Amino acid sequence: MRTTNSTYRIASGGTSGWFHTGQNADIMLSGIDFNNAGGPLLFNRPTGIASDGTHLLLADTWNNRILIWNSPPTSNVPPDLVLGQESFYTNNPGTGPNQLNWPMGVSTDGQHVVVADTNNDRILIWNTFPTRSGQPADLVIQGQPVSSDPKIRIDWPWGIWTDGKKLVVSSTSTASVLIWNTFPTQNNQPADIFLTGQGMIGTPRNITSDGTHLIVGDHNPNVAGVSGQGNFFWSSFPEGNDQLPTFFMSDPTDARGAWMRGVFTPDDKLVLLGVKLYVWNSFPRDKTQAPDSTIGRSAPGGTEYWFKPAEGAGVALAGGRLYLTSENKIICYNSLPTRSDAKPDFAVGGPDINTNTLDTYYFITNPNPVSDGKSLFVSSDSGKLYVWKALPDQSGAKPDIVYDLPYQPWASVLFKNTYVLAGKDAVLVWNSLPRNGEMPDVRFERKIGNATLQDLKGVALDDRYFYLADRDANKIYVWEGMPKNTTNPKFTISIKVPTRLSSDGTYLVAASTEDPNSNERIKFYRIDQLSSSAQPTFLTGVRLNLPESALAVNGRLFVADTGFNRVLVWDSIEDAVAGKAPNVVLGEEGLDNTVPEIGVNKLFMPSTMSYDGSYLWVGEFKFSGRVLRFSPS
């Protein structure tokens, strides 16, 4: 636990009125501010990185921009240009040819620049290398099918590569890779070739190529005997539709690790970044060929790495240097490393190779806010708990206290003066709110009575019961009051893949985010009718897309409709149970809008919510990380 000596303006509370569709949020935590990137050297989850040997380009994904250095940086120097924004200080998304929405990939041959504009479902192309910030793209390729298969189109493009002759794009949502045999010269020019691995490609991500070989990273491959991620390798560049890959390779260190992404050197070595950094002196002949060099460093008590690649991280060579995206910055080796303990030489976007600026600026991973109207508590499944002793009334306010927890909490509840965190096989309970760094009063691990805890995804508490949702067990366990270690549940309710829970004393509301029946993903149980055989009613008045949570409070209902990037509000939970449409939509202009965007009146995968009587706090999930406050008016 550490204190921060934070100061911030304090909210007065006592709001009146109610929420209305499309309204603005008031403040944003876990970030700098609305439409504020913080400057040229404060990145937000950078991913793809590319070079032609002269320039260096970085996809600063969560800031909706491409950063360009006109010469390879040799220290922590700012970029020269930005694409997708007019300046280095804004980060709102957009759909114009000079705007971006969550770009994952970038590539260049020195003349052309191509960008995978992921949440706009399109590819942007600059025909000549950009010379000014905010310069619009010359060509847009969007939604066009492959000429030989109309079912395959650009949908959520992720990885991208070009040598100025060919263009390769991974279309994640259509489980395909698209290839243009000649560089596109027209808007919406169809691709020439598609690859699906004849059904083996699941959700393709990064592209690595030298024009002779092709490597595709896949987050969810459909390969027999493979349970993790990995890469498809083509030893010669595909020349026809659906040409099968030569082989599939998992990460050499950990078969359950992420897919690899990388670059070829001028002398035909292959460099791939996975769990560690790997170098093959020549293209591997099959999946069993071990790399010639593996770079990481050993430390007492285990293995520690100089780099910790995030999803979509990239590798580039420029000026003889190797650049990697890692922990919200670029780290650089002045030459290709060969020793296993080789230490990077410097960082760009951070003061040194060890500092993660996400921590420096208190950017939170999967924030889960709860408030009692006086204080704010935000937990994270990264093993953190952030505490604002008073309710902040300004964006970017730093927390007063940060806990480093030995657990990974997924769900939380604050009821009266009790605060509970639950995740995996552990539960932490504070009998009074931890405003001053207090440790939890009670810990449950692995079991409570005869309930074996496996993967806790939900917790709720009311005047009568304590509830835990175990996703792996497909159970909701219900105890009368707060249990002791030996207390058996009063009820055990069978439920498909339960996630977060909420109780207002009348209804227990359970989210089943991944229930195969999409019409049964929000479930209502009358608390006065609870039993081990209790059967729910379902929220059926509106189509939902992977809702992560529902919040019942003061007779009202809030639903975080995560996949549709909105929060739905019913003035009466009884209306929701009866199948009526929501009264309010937050994060979008209405029920027909579902695009993920950051912005003052937008939401990007809302997941968690807390309403304290004055404010609604919303935490965004996975591909964003903001905490937003909405006020009734």
C-alpha cells in the first residue's frame, strides 16, 4: 500500500433530476482528460510499430493516432508528426480521412503509409510519405469483399504489412487474411487473395513478412491439439486463395503464451517477440525448430524480462536498431541482441526502460468502481485497488492510496460500511471502508464451507444475503449474512456462466455475459423467492451484446451493454422485468448506435457501474480503461 499525496477538487454531491440519452460525462479518471492525450511522449497502449529504415512509425492505439519520427530516435525524443489528430494533445476518434478510431497496425515502404483503422473497419493509405500533422489519407479501403468471395470483407482489421508492391491485412472478425498482389490505387479496391487456413484461422492479428515469407499471429486458432495462441507460417508467399500454411508454431517458451509478431533483418534473420524475444538465423523449416537466440533475463526467484509485450505489440528495425513496444513505451536495442540477458539501451515514451507510464499516471486496467457517495474505490484485476478518500470533481485526479494486492479481484460490492472484493478463488472483506490504507478484516481462500471457489466473477450483498457467482462452477452461492470459513451456503443456484451480480434487496440480478442464449444474459431472481431451485426471468426488451454487468439500485436498473458500447437505464426495474424498452441510453445517441469510441458523450466497452445516489460511475473494459462520472440533471 502506498500513498500519493494527491490533491483534487471535491464533488459536492446532492445532484437532482435524472439521466438523459446521449448526455456528456462530467469527469474522466484513469486518463488525462477528455480529448487530451497528454502530449507527444505520453502513449496509451501503443501497439504496431514500423520502419522503412529511415522513419519510425508507432500506432498509439488508445490515443487514436500514428506518431512518426523522421529519423530513428536515439533517446526519449518526441515524434515529428502525428496522423489521425491535428496536434499531439488531442485524441478524439473520427471517421474522416484525417481521423482514426483505435488503429492497431501501421506499415510503410518509405513512400506509402498504410494503417489498419480498426474500429472504423477500414484501411487508410497515404500515397506519399506524410509531411505534416493531420494530413488526410489519399485512399480508403472499407467493407469491400474479395473479388472471388463476397463473404470475406474488411471487418475489424488488425495487422497490416506492405513493401509497396503487395499489401496484406488481417480481417479479424471474418477470420481471414486479405492480400493485394499489387499495391491498391483506388478507393475500396478489392483484394486479390484471401486466406482462412481452410477454417484454421480464428482471429488473426499481427502480420510479419519480407515479401517472400508470411507469418500471421492468431489469438484463437482452430488447430487440432492446440489450446493456446500462436502463428501460421507460409514458407513461400501465398499465390492462390486459401493456400494452406506450411506449419503452425506456438510460442517456444510457453505454448499458452500469446502469438508472436516481428520483423525480418536485411541478412534474412527472423526476429519474433512473444513471451521472450526470439531470433532465427534463417526462416524456420518447421514448428519444432528452436530459435538460435532467446533474449530475456534471469533474476533471483524466477524469470524477469526487460520487455512485457501487450496484446498487439510490435517490432521494427531502423538505423540498425531494434525497437519494441512494451509496457506503454518503446524500448530499443542499439543492435540486434544475442545474449539471453541483453539489456535494452534506452526507452522512448518513458524516462527509462523499467518505468511503465500507465502506473505513473494511474491509468487503470479493467477498472471496477464503487462509491458510497463520499469516497470512491476502484479495483482492477491487475491486482490493484485505488482509493479516492473524497469524491473527485476533476478529470485526471490521482487516487490518494494505491493497494498492491496478492489477488486479482474481478468483482466488488460496497454495502453500507462493508466493502468486498472477489476474484478467482479468493474473497477479501473490509468491515469498514478502507479510506486510510486499512488491510482487509476477513479473507476467504479456496473454500467457504462446502463451496469450493474456482473462478469468482460476481459478488453482492444486502440486508439478508451474501452472494458469490462462480463462473467455472456455473453456480451462485447464497449465504444468510456474512459467512464464516465453515459456513455452508443456504442456497446453491445453478446458472450458466454467471458473471457480475447486484442486489437491491428485492431483486438479485445476475449477468451471464457468455450465455449461449443471447436472450438470457441478464437474469432476475426475486429475493423473497430464492431457493436452490429458483428459476429466473430474463431481460428481453432490448437486444444485448455481451453485457458484463447489471446494477439494481433504488428500484432502478442499469445494464452495461459492453459489446454495444452503451449503458441502458430503466427508471423502474419492474419495467425491465416486464420487457419494456430502456428509458435512457448513455454512451450513444440511441439504440441504433453501437460504435466503440472514446469521447465526452461516448463509451468504449463499459463493463462496471456504481450509482451512489448522486453520480453514476462507469468503468470501461479491456480495450479502454476510463472511469467516467455521469451526473443526473
